[in-house]
Amino acid sequence: MTRQDPHRLTATDEPPSPAELDREAEEVTLAVMAASRLLVAISARALASTDDSLTLPQLRALVVLDTCGPVKLAAMAATLGVNPSTALRMVERLESVGLIDRRTNPENRREVILRLTPIGRDLVERVLAHRRTEIRALVQQLPAQARAALVPALKALTEAAGEMAVDPFDEVRRIGGIIDDPLNPASPDAPQGGRRQTKGRTP
């Protein structure tokens, strides 16, 4: 027997019980978790196909810089949810392979600022392009009705997340981590921090 849509009750229908709603919420939770694991696996494959020496946390750091940089080291640590010493070790590793440029802020010698090198930016572009291609191939395998249903469902989930669905650009800007690139000063009409607006990139 198929349960009625709770939003389409007739005069004789009864609303779903708390137990039914709880089971439904659990089903959705498990489905979202499975989808999350799939996306992580796709990201890992995309990274491995491009540079198998890097980790997903390191890729996330590169994506934050690609979206928001140049940024302060402290802002990078806060955005990644790690302590400054952990962020510094990650940055040193990425700098050693030529993906990040690290230097002292000329306006505050106690601050370290970070930006992607051309090699780092090229790596991010290739990894994200690979990931997008694989996700698109999966989506194209879905029936048209299932594809259409995904868009409002995923948007609703993001909206329900509220402040948890923080974009890296917004988070770095909130904590004052974006600075103008000392090697490429921002024009008067450039976005705050001399950077382009976010591209919605999430590793």
C-alpha cells in the first residue's frame, strides 16, 4: 500500500504519524549520506587521476584559494576548520610542490598571505572539470523525471542548511581574510579583496 502524500490529504485521509515521519526522515538521511559518500569518491578519483600525491583536504585548500585568494593564513585555517599549525603544514607541503605562493603581508609583517600559483590554478581547473564530467555522466543516466526532481530537492536541502551551507568566499570575507594581491593590485571597481565573485566551487 502506497502512503498518501502528506501535502495532498483528502477529507478521509489521516496525516502521517510521528513514527512514519521519523522513518521517512531516516530514509532521506541515509540517502543523502550515501550521495555524500559518492561525491567524495568522485572527488577522490578526480584528484587521483590528476595528481595522486595530494589529499582531499589539500584539494579543498586549493579550491578555497582559487575561489577567494589571496587570503591570510589564519583565514585559511578558519575556513578549513583546522588550527593554524595544521594549516601551515598543509601550506608548506603545497608550496613545496609549486602549487601555492606564500609570502609576508607587506602591510602587516606578522601576517602570511597565500595565493595559487599558475600551476596550482591549472590543477584545480583540471580536477574540478574531471569531477563535473563524471557527475554529469551519472546525472544523464537518470530518467528525466528523476533528474527534474533532483533540482528542487537539492535546493531545498541547501536552503534548510542555512548558515551551515557557507560558501568559502563568504566565510573568508566574513573573517576579514581576503586581501588585495600585492603583485596584482585591484582596480578601483574590482570586487572586495581584488578577487572575482565565487564560482560555487566545493571540493
